[in-house]
Amino acid sequence: MALPVIAVGVIIAILYFGRIFFITSLTAITIAFILEPFVLLLMRVRFPRTLAAFVVCSVALLILYVIGLGAYTQLSAIYQDLPTYGQRIGDIVDGVRQQVAATEERTYQLVVPQRQRQAEAERLRQQQAAAADAKKGRTPRTQQPIVVVQPAGPPPEDHTSPISDFISARLSTFYEFFLMASFIPFLVYFMLSWRDHINRSFLQFFHGEDRLVATRSMQGIAEMVRAFVVGNFLLGLVLAVISSILFLMLHLPYPFLVGPLSGFLSLVPYVGLPLATLPPLFAALGPNKVSTYVLVIVFVAVLHLIALNLLYPKIVGSRVHLNPLVVTFSLMLWGFLWDAPGLLLAIPLTAGLKAVCDNVRGLRPIGKFLGD
């Protein structure tokens, strides 16, 4: 048992410390699986694979650029209105703080006996009287003289802010993330243009029946990843369009930015509902009406429940075939190893592992355990 335990520990350590590399590679592989049908479509009209891959990657980057430009325009407008939103958030925090203080006061009056409250009130009155006598230069009659110790000098000024401290502490992580993200377009292009060569070279590692098993496993992984990602994208697109229309009808500011954010965040496992509620609630600070807040929460909750209970099983769940217990454990494991990207990649990684286990005879019991 020692060798398997050591092997599992080494694998977990490699996945944890090399997470930026693995996340970048898996993201590029996933995008390549999604774009492969478009490359095959261009190859049917006599495009060479290299040219077809270049055209598909260029169009995908152009679409991302247009989406980013639209998001930047909306974010610039939000930045101009940020003082207003900051004031509204401050008012809400002050109101909540006052309500909490009032609740504590009522609880204190109910729990603490009346005699103890009177004794504490008398003690507080004496302290206030002693402080007033000290200000006038007189020694209090019932209290010892109050000694006030002045600091030797003014405290040093702190010119840093929590945001700057956060950025400086994680600057190296951001640099590594953006450095690895810059490799994704190149990786996707080479994976698409050299797909046939990569497949042939990979199959050379197997012989006889094992080569057939490897081929089926690769096809199963590709179909599963493509179905999962495309299904989530289509479902998120539907939710984004419906959310944008509803927020536009509610006269919510920036509906074409808040709607897509809410729609796609709703697909995050387990925490999708609160995440999808945050962007429209932030935008609702503009009108600042109770009815708007209530309608936003109701609309987002209804859309989330309909999407996960009716649409998600039809579009995505029928292709993945994972039981809920395995999904929960996979989210915990990959979320611990890779944080937020791990939550997004947990289900396709586990489903890919199941596709391999289903095609390997000795691993089929594991595939049945992972399945629904």
C-alpha cells in the first residue's frame, strides 16, 4: 500500500504546484476541441488544415475582441458612475449597522436584568462626570485622578492602501497568469493545425487492441468535452439573452453587461445563484428601489431554477453521466487544487476520466462507480 499512497501524493503535489501550467494546457485543449468542427467544416470546402485552423482562430479572436470592446465600454460608463454607487453602498452599510445596533440594544434590554442595567447606567454617569471634571482641571471627588499619556510624536503616515498591498503581494501570480494566458492562442492553433500528426504519434505508443482502446478513449473524451462546453455555452447564452431583456424591462442600468454576467455566472456549480444575483443587485443601486431589488432577486432565482432543473439535464447532463456525489467530490478536489479554475474544469476532467475508464476493460468498475 505504500507505493500507491506515495504515487497519489506525488501526483497531487505535481498538480498543485504546476497548476498554472496544467490550467493553461487544459484550457487550450478544451478550446481546440470546441473549434475542431469548424476546422473540419472549412476543410470540406478544400481549405488546407493549416489555413482552416488559422481562419478559425482568427475569427475566434476577433469575436473575443468585439466582446471585450463592448464590455470595456460598459465598464467605462460604470467607472464614471462609481461615486454614486459608492455612496449608495455606504448608505446601505450604515443602515444595516444601525439596525444591528438597535437589535443588540433590544436584546440587551431583554437579557440583562433591570438592576444590572441601572448599575451600569450609574457607573457610566460617574465616568462621564469624572471626564467632565478632568476637562475643567478639577480632581473628581469619587475617582482617582485620570492620567492622560500623550504620545511622543505623531504616528507615521501610511501611504499604502489595501488594494495596493493586495496587488503587490500577488503581482508575481498575476504575471505568471497573464504570461501563460498569452500562450493559449498559439497552443490552440498548433493543436488544430497539427491534429492528425499528434493523433498518429500518440497512437504509436499503443499496439494491437490497446491502440483501438486509446482511439475510442480519445474520441469519447473529445465528444464529452465538446458536448459539455458547447452545452454550457448555449445554456449560458440563452440565460444571458433572457436576463438582458428582463433587466432592460426593469430599466436597470447597463443591462447588456449585467445580463450576460448573471446568465453565465448562474452556471457555476452550487454557488451559481448568489453569484448570478450580485451583478444585477449592484446595477440596481442606481434606481435604488426596494421593488427593483425584489424583482431582480425573483427573476434571477426563477431563471436559475428553470435552467438547472429543466434545461441543464436535457442539454448537458445527458452527455456527462456523472452521479451527484462524484460531482461534489470532484468540485471539492479540483477547487482545492486549482481554486476557481478548478471549479470550472472539475466536471469535464472527471467526465474525461470516466470516458477513459469506460473504454479500458480493467477500469470499467471505476467508470460505473463514477456514472449515474
